[in-house]
Amino acid sequence: MTLSFELFPPKTEEGYLKLLNTIHQLCDLKPDFISCTYGAGGGNREKTLDIVEHIQKHHQISSVAHLTCVMHTKDEIKAILTDIKQRGVCNVLALRGDAPKDNPNWVPGKDNFKYSWELVAFIREYFKDYFSIGVAGFPEGHILCPDRELDAQYLKNKITKGADYAITQLFFNNQDYFDYVVRLKKLGVTSRIIPGILPITDYPALVRFCLMCGSSIPQKVHDIFKPIAEDREKTLAAGIDFCLKQSRELLQGGAPGLHFYTLNKIHPVDVIVSSIF
């Protein structure tokens, strides 16, 4: 059973130093790996690679470097992957990524990748089996591909091109995850589909984020969290309770593990993980 966490690179040096302490605390929870995101256009690429290198070098925990192909040429991607390899990191999460806010109309040309499956195939072609490759999965369908059957075909293609496993986008209705796994199995996909879990700590922020990424919020979540939206302590307690129930149900239903979106915080993930693992 896999336990993993996701971080993002802080924008300031103070934030980076604070994150190093959080990483130390997260590593005490004995995760199988910790991943670090990668900003649109690679603006914080060096910080991402510094963080994953730090995790492996100082904590002996496997780390996963997110890699997006938006705004990068194929030669740039090859150079980045070479850098990752030279740092001793052998795990990447291959993503298409979103266009940066300052260039929202960016369109890939002949020297860019358009889809994440192309990035996966490229990694396998040039680096063979050195990298373990993860990809993103979308239980509710990608925001640009709400057709769930077609979206499952897209994930199968990423696996066929060389991906080893998938981590899902956040969701709050476990049936969406279980149905997704069934669709993939019908297509012959047997790879691990690790559910991505976000503990709820800020209801208004959650609503805004889900509007952007395309994840739906079930009515039961609104019913629980909307009345207490202004009460931070009640929201935190309810978020822990909801996350524990969701996580246990997923594991009981056969999920191969849990991937927590930590938002660079040890709490409440520490409470949740300690109660489950």
C-alpha cells in the first residue's frame, strides 16, 4: 500500500526554509515517496529540483519531480531530464501542464509536445528504464475532456507509451474513483491508480479551486462545510473527519494507496495518516 505526499515550491526563501522543516516532519510519517509540483512554464523549475534532491539526499525517501511540457522545447525537456538524472532522482510525474497566466494563449509548435503521452514516450525513448514515470488520472474526466470513457482511453494511451502508474486529481465522491478504475480495467489497464486526496481546511478556497480544475463538490460537502465556513477550527475538525472516512473507504474498496495534497503543511495530514497507517 502506497503512502505519498505532494508539495509545491515556495515563492520566497523564507517559505523554502519553512518547507524544509515541513519535509522533515512529513518524512517522519514514513511515506513511500514525496512529489513536488512544477510551475507553468517552469518558472520555479530549479526550486522543484532542489526540493526533490533534498528529500532523497537528506531523508533517503524517494522523491518525484513533476515535469510539464508546456512552454518547453523538446531539447529543453531533454536537458531538464538530464539534470534530474544527474541529481540522482529517478522518478518523474509527466504532465502536459497549463499555459502560464502571462501567456494563456500559448500554442505548441512542431518543436513542442502537445500531449502528456508524447512526453512519456519521449522519456522512454531517450532514458529507457532509468525513470519510473507517473501520470495524472481524472476520475471525473479532464476539464477539457469531460467524456469519461474517452478520458479513460487517454490514460490507457499514457500507460501504453510507458507510464508506470497514475495519481488522480482530487475528488470527494469515492464512487467516481471506483467507477474510473472499472473503466480502466475494461480497457486492460492494470497499473496502480493512486487516489489523490485533499483534506478540506478552507471551504471558500476549495470552491474556487474546484471551479478552476474541474473537480466537482458533492452536495454533502457543501452541507457540512458551508455552515461552518467562517470557523477555522470547526472546518479543520470536520475536514479531518471527512478525510478519514473517505480514505478508509478507498482503502477498503481496493485502492492501492493514498496520495495527499499537503499544501505544504504537516497538519492535518499528520493526524489523518497516523490514524490510518
